[in-house]
Amino acid sequence: MGSNPIRKWWVALAIAHIVFGVATSVSTIIETNSLTNVAPIVMPFTYAGLIGLVVMSAGLRVQRTRLVGGSWLVLIGLVPTIISITGIAVLLSGFWTANIALREKAIATGYDDLSVRNRAIMARSWWVWVVAGAAMFGLGWLGLVLDNWLLWILPWVSAALLGFVGLAMGVAVYVDRHSTREA
């Protein structure tokens, strides 16, 4: 099948997400140590995020030789840090460009066919992105209650991004359906 021509910039985006996640985690650890009443709630999320970033780094390494196994590791490592803007960008662009492939059978068709298929699946499930945005917005309230600006602003920015992506996909599906009927 050959190599994916979009692999290099996607890996750079994933590495930027890892750097951003480590910097955010370190600043959260420093900030939370001065607030003893918040530490028991925030620290498990921070450590889970750091472990997820390590798993994601391993997944990027494994992806060089085994695309599906590495993709699963990247996806699992991305879960704890998905509330960041870069996390959502890595997830969306990974599926959009077929840099994240979850089945061997799917990658046998080629990157172009897989990316077209992934885009169609993402567009049909536009409402999932809107619901995920609403969930992130709700998570942001936890940060507001705990008076932690990282737990407050990151989910709200992610919520806006997820909502925008979902609504844009919904509009695209609506326009596509109606333009097909008129033709």
C-alpha cells in the first residue's frame, strides 16, 4: 500500500500535543500543590494524562512498523488528554487523513479510500460531536467550581471546537442530501 504522504505533519501535530500535554500537566502540578483542597481531585486526572501521553508516544513509535497496533495505542493514550484542543485536533486529523487505522482490512484498500470512508462516517455521526461538546462544556463547570483555570478553560475551548465541527458536519450532510435530491 505504500506510506501515507500526510504522515509527517500528523506526527508533528501529535508531538505538539504531547509537548502541550506535558507542559499543562507540569503547570497543573505546580499550581495544585499550593492549593491543598483541590489536589485530591485534580492530581489523578493529571497523572492519568501523563500516563496517556507516554502510551501515545509509544503508539507513535509502534505505528512505524505496525499501523493498526500503533493506532490503537495512540487512541488509548489520547483518551485522558482529549479535553485539550490539540488532542481533538490529533483525533480528528488522524481519522480524517487515515493516519489512525483501527482495522487491517481497512488499510488494505489504501489511504485515499480509507480517508474518504472515515470522512463519510464522521459526517454521518455529526450529532455525536455536538453531544461530546456539550459533555465537555459540562466538564468545564467542574473546573469553574474548583477554581482551577486549566480545568475550566480547556474543556470549554474543546467544547466550542467539538460543537463547531459537529455543526459543520451536520450542515454538510444536510446540503449534500438536498443537493442530491435536486439533481
